[in-house]
Amino acid sequence: MAGELAHRRTQLILPLKDADHLLGFLALTEKSSGFKYNAEDLSVLGVLSNQLVSSLTNARLYADSLEKQRLAEEMTLARQIQLDLLPQCPPSGDNYKICIYSTPSRIVGGDFYDFINMDENRFGLVIADVAGKGLPAALMVAQLQSALRSEIGNCRDISKILYNLNKNIANSTSSEKYATLFYGEFDPVRCEFSYSNAGHNSPVVVRADGTYQTLAVGGVVIGAFSGMKFAHETIRLNRNDLILFYTDGVSEAMNMNSIEYGEQRIINYITEKRHLSADDILDGMIADIKIFDESDPPRDDTTAIILKILN
């Protein structure tokens, strides 16, 4: 650099810098008159350099604003695509009611749920939570939904569905990209619910008499390890029984003292309110969580689904 400056017969160098960055410099050769630079020259050059810095900073800020605008538009589009992937309304029947609450912590989230019609008497229900947030998580959500629907269309065995789904995701993504997932199939005629839990928060079954159980049978998270096997089981539901499905944004909601809402608080709430309608139970639980954790938006994606047997 020194050789280049000497070659160009540089006489004066003025740095161009803002408060935080060196943006460049202004290099001047000798004056055409042959005189040395005086105090007046330096004052004029100082004003000129400040104007150059302002122009460069404004150009950089404008470029940054265009990039932020582009990213915001892309995220808004991604959010709309994600919303389009979610079911517009849950299944309904004479003897059961389903209600849903779901909100992301960012524009796009990693929580996912779906209902898949199988035949006249059954439908599939899935709730999942993809590791991470933002656009990468949203892309994996789309991949999960597509792969799961394909497997359900090709296979009737729940354990095999999750085995194939896990193999597909594990072989097409890196190991740090995984999802907790719960998949179940409900038969409203027999009032039977068959399921397998792939490392997800265990849904809670609350019986009409106030007893409860958690649905934990299954296997590991989806996408971390290929070739893993998944167990499944079937339970029977009776009048006024309900199941709460949720993601960790519900149980890990945290108050100002860094205390989590927790699974037991969830169980206590829905057990105490089990005589209410599904909508009232879910609305009340979400309101209780928002009082407990006033973060807005929430720290994590939050999804909860209630299935209640009516008669």
C-alpha cells in the first residue's frame, strides 16, 4: 500500500469513518498550484469528507432497508404458505368435539398439526414440534407434512408409518434437524384412539371421573436416527373423556421468576375443568398461561388441541 501511495505521489490522506466503521479514505496528490495544503484547505476537505461519509452511510442504510424489506416479504409469504398447510377447521362429529389453539413465536414457526381423513370411520391426528424456529423450521414442517401424508396413504400400521417417516426424514436431512411428533388415529364409531409418540410431550387423557393417564408409548424423535422402531397402543374413550395434545410452548411457558408452567399444572387445570366444554377448557387454559407468562409474543411456538367425547 505504501509503495502504491508513493507511486501516485500522494501528499495527503483523509480517513472516511463514521462512529463505528472505517469506510475508506480520501487520497490527494499535490496541489496543481504547487503550494502546500494549508489550514483552509484542510477545513474544506474535512467538510467534503464528512459529506462523503454521510452519502456512503445513507447508501448503505438504503441497501440494508431494501434487504430487510425483501426478507420481510419472503417471511410473510412463508407464513401464508404455512397457514395454507394447516387445516382450516378440525373434524367434527355428533359424539366428539375438537378445538385448537396455535400461535408462533415468530412470523413463521416450527409447531405443526394436521388432520388426515382415512375412511368414513377414522381420521388421523398429528401434532409436532420441529427443532429451531423461523424459515428452516417452517421448511421442515412442510417436508414432514408431505412425507407423513404419503406414508398414511400407503400404510395402515401406525408403527410402520412412523418407522418409514423417520427413515425418510433422517436420510434426507442432517441429524440436528429433527422433530418431536405424536400421531394418532381416532375411530368415532368405536371411540377408540390408537397412537404412537415419537419423543413428543405426552398428551393427557382425563377421564370423566377425574383420573388421568399420559400417552407416552412410541419411540425416539423423528429425523435424528434412521432405522428406529416405534411401538403403538390403543385406548378406549368414554363419554366426557378428553385428550389434551400440546407442544412444549405450553408446558415451558415461564414467569418472571423463571418458573415453568409445567406438565403438572396443565394436568391439574384440565382435570379441574373437565366438566366444561372443550372450547371453554382450552380458552381457559390459554388465558391462565398468559397470566402466568406475560411474554408477547410468546417465547416459543404454542399449540394445544383438545378432543372431547360428548356422548
